Amino acid sequence: MSDDKAISAKERSQQLALERRAARLAAVQALYQWEQTGARPEAVISEFGTHRLGKAAENAELPKADRKLFAELVRGVSAGVEELDDMLSAVLTDDWSVERLESILRAIMRCGAFELAHRQDVPPKVVISEYLAVADAFFGEKETGMTNGVLDKLAQTLRPGELTAKTGHGKTAS
């Protein structure tokens, strides 16, 4: 393989990772809107697809989002919200409930739980890393650390053996 093709493949892989990250961020925002407004998930998906995905925001061009992943996350989380909340409740500490979480944090954790439970093609470390990046975009260390702990415990429960150790996961890109 020539160097040009190798670089192109590497650049394409990086572009796909950015598109997936943009889809995850948009899905969290769409699920926040869904929860706050009570709109149908399909209406939120349509609105985001028309007006938000890949559009410039605050004078910054947003990366193109993986629309298929975005729609899968919004549909999956909204359809399975009770199951996901039960999963999260099982790993939250006794003094925290899913309802007590701030709405955006709840959307982040629900998306992470959905991917851990239903996206076997995505390694748990990648899921955790990606949602840590999303949490970091909205919150400080406390909430990001809480997201790490909850998703790590959930990954240990849902996909035992796929994580090599019970240590926390860094914020490395996937």
C-alpha cells in the first residue's frame, strides 16, 4: 500500500471517529430536548437533522455527524428509557437516583448505558471514553468523574471480561 493510501485510510478513520463523536454529542442534546419538551423522538431527530447536525454554531463549523448513529441513539434511548434507568439505578450510589441527576448528565449516562447494552460492536473502553468527552464538554471534573464511575461499573456488569481491569479510564480519543 502506498503512503498516500495509508494516510488516506488513517485520515478517513479519524474522520469517522469525529463523526461518531459528533453524533453522540448531538444525541445527548436531542435527548435533553426530548425529555424537556415531551416531543416525539422522530420529531426531534427530524428537527436536528434539518437544523442542527453539521451546521455552524457560534461562529464555529461543527463536524459532520454520523446521522445513522445519531438516530439509533435517540430512538434506542427513548424507547428503552425505563430499562436504561433501571440499569443506571443499579450502579448509582445509594444517595443518588437517576431522577436526581441533572438532565444533560442523565442523557449522557442513558446514551452510554444504551451503547454498553446494545452496541456490542463498540468496545466498552471506547463507549466510556466517548461519553467522558461529552460530559467534559458540559461539566467539570465532578460530573465527568461520576460519569466515569457509573459507566465503568455498568460495563463491568453488562460486559464482564471485556475490561481488563477495574481501574478508571482516561479521556483518550477513540
